[in-house]
Amino acid sequence: MALTDVIYQNTPGNSEGFPLGVPSSYSWYGGSTGHTGSTPPSNFTSVTGWGQVYPKSGATNDSNPANVQIADFQTWVHLKTGGWALVQDQATDPIAGSQFLADFSGNTNSAWSVTRQADGSAMGAAPLSGYNDHFWPGSRGSYSAGTVDGVYVQANMRTTDPNEHLVADLGADWWSTPTAAYVDGFSNNPGAGMSDWVELTTSYKTLYFTSMTSAQLQADLPPPLKGTSSPTTPTTPTTPTQPTTPPTTATPTTPTTPTDPTIPSQPTTPTDPTTPTTPTTPSVTAPVLDVADKSLWVAGRGGQVDLGTTLTTTDPNDNLTLNIMGLPRYETITTGDGTTLRGNNITLTSAQVDSGLTLTSNYKGNAHPVANLTLTASAMDPTTGAVMSSDPQTIRVTDPRPSSSTGGNTGNWANHGFAQWQQQMGVDSSTLANTASQMTGWGDQGTRASQASQGFALLNQYLAGSSGRVDGGQIAAAMSNGTGWTHNSFLSKPQG
């Protein structure tokens, strides 16, 4: 029966319900779009299986808290030479994920708390109306380039509430490398496909996805299906791919007419067949991402620091975005218009970047955690859809333990910092007398420690890049521009 279920769940039209909040125009709204024999690009070396859980459209869900439980998640790749290789296994690689807006508009997401149970399964909160649970193993699966021609994913899933009506499916993405960042346009992670929607119950159900055709699968069964009987002829699809009357959907917090979602875990087949393909020579220009300081720190809970990022392009028609990955749960990013963003994978518009980005720490511990933020700028031509991205850049953010001596004596702290710098640089103390005294006024500039930290970092960078001598004149000139350090990137550029 298992092989029959695999074929059934991957035959278009066999969904047991539809996802609430997803526009019916989306190509994946009805579930599987059919086997394509999807194979990875020849130079790709990674893959990840994934799953989604939604409230069932048209069903009434009770208000009691419910959970979703995931067990025995596995991803297998089929080798061109024959046989299969297990590349992701929940037994050794715990499930991770986030909660996204149902239609993935703006790639908006929030943290989803997943706890590992004694039996190795994962337990997380069921999604509310207007949202989904989107999950995957914590690490991508790896294989040698050019050796793989298919993927198979399976998992057992259930809900803890018999009155909760949820639908779920599985899918997979090919990835260029095990650590490649997501970029708009799916160039780093084209979709391998997805299965039909299965309604969850309080008993485990096994969900399946494969990019292999039925004939390919039967010719070389993956190990979990070994010993199963030949499949029966699949029944006629029980549900249409698209409903005659679109079901009622939750009102999203963003515009209700988005195009197919631009997230790293959805099929890339466009719903509009008239959409032009990307030209051989893209009519888009790679954007320029400038980062003022790649090593920042924030002074404990409530500390803030300007990220100092700018986006520019020579093609004014391109739409620019900035993707930031790696933001920890205890930090947030606020735009100039007051929008606060959180999550380990967020995307901002060029207008948000231009308004200014402020990182705020809410860390309450006594350690010195370090977060490495990966920033990638992307540009998309609005007519052709062509996308080009900048090289990723990393900002290292250190969150040190707050010090009681920092709060009440900014001048002493600043002089101590200059004394350390003086010792490293071998600059005569008399040269720095006036400069150090100027720093006592920084206490009126807002968040003292964060701004002073950035000032030191930028000053060191300026002096290190100078091709001339280091003397009091240079230092005084640098200090005269101190009030503009968080807005002026002249210190971040190579000097000389």
C-alpha cells in the first residue's frame, strides 16, 4: 500500500483539502502539479526536503490551542548509477522552521518554537488563520555534483486536536551548495516539486513526495519502500486542482494580489504562461551593497546600533531588495518608518534600507553571543523578471554583557578606549589629550556605548587605510566629523 500512497499523493487532483489564505491562482494551491522528472542543475551539490501545514480552507477550527507533530522525516536522493542515498534524517538532524504569512507575501515570517520529544519527533504550534507552519531539517543534504537525478521525501504527521482541521504537504528544493543564501528568483534553489495536500488527524499519517515518475520509482524503489507490493491503479482524482468557487480566505496583512511566492521552498513554475522568460542577456544590473562596518557590537539589553548599509544601482528601472540571514531571536531590525522585523531570514525593500536600519538587542544573559548576519542585495528587472545579486557580505555583531561602569561615566569609558587604542598605535599621549576630552560629550548623542563602539571601529579603519603618517592632525580631523559617523560612510572607504 505504501507505494500506492506515494503515487496517489503525487498525482495531481488528489488533495484532501486546500490551504486557507493561499490565492487559488497560485500554481501550488491545488497541490501536486505533476511529475516532471525534476533533476538538479549539473553543478548543484545540495537538496532539502520541506513541509507545510495550513488551516483547511472552508473548515471550522476550534479556538483551543493545538500542536502539529512530525516524526521520521527523511530525504533520499537517487543516484544516476542506481540506488539511493539518505541525505537528511530527523533522527540526527532536528526539524526547524518558521511561521509565514499564508501567501508568503513579503517573505514575512516569525519564529516557530519546535520542541524535540523523547521519541525524537518534533512538536510545534498549529498555524492560526492567515499563517502557515513551514518546516525543514536543520541542515541541507549534500551529494556530489552531477551524480543525482531524483529526490524522495517522507514523514509521519498528525495533529493533537481532533477538532482542528489542518492540511499538509511535502516538497523539496535543489540548492547550489549546502550554505548558499536564498535570493529572489530561485537561482540558488529551484523547486523539485511538491505533493498533494493531506488532511491531518490525531493518528499519524505518512506523507510522501518524489520528483521521480511512477515508472522510475517502481524501477528502483527507495529503501523505505523496499518490500512493498506493486501499486494498484490510482483512482480518479477526488478533488479538482482548482475549485469552481474559490474558498474563503483569511484577510492577509499585505496586498491580496501577490504573484507566486518568492520563498526558497516553493515551486518555481509560473501560473501565468504568458510571462516572458528571462533573456539570454539579462536586462538587469547587479546592485552594489555597501556596508560601513562589518564588526559591530551592542551594549546589552536595549542597546542599538546603525547597520550602516546602502543599496545603489546604475539601472533606475530595477527593483532592489536586501536579504538578511542569521538574525538571532534576541535581536530585531527596525526601519526608519518604525517597522520592526525579526526572524533568521528577512527581506527588505530599497526604500526600507534607505530609511535607515537599526539593530536592537534584547539579550538578557551574561555571555557574549556573536551573530554573523549575511547580507545579499538583489535587483530584478520589472519587465523581464531577470534577477542579479551582489556577493554576500557578513556583519559580525557581538552582544557583550552590560557593565555597570558603562552607564554613569561615558567620559571615563571613552578615555579608557582611547588609552587602549593609543597603546596599540604607539601615539604620544599629549597628541591625544584634546581628542580624548572631546569624547566626554558623546553621552548626549543617544545610545552612548553603541555609537562609541562604531566610532572606534570606523576610526581604526580610517587610520589603518591611510597611506600617510598618523598624527594629531589626522585624529583631530577625524574627530571633527564624529557627529556624522553613523550617517557618513567616508571612513569606510579605502583611503589613499
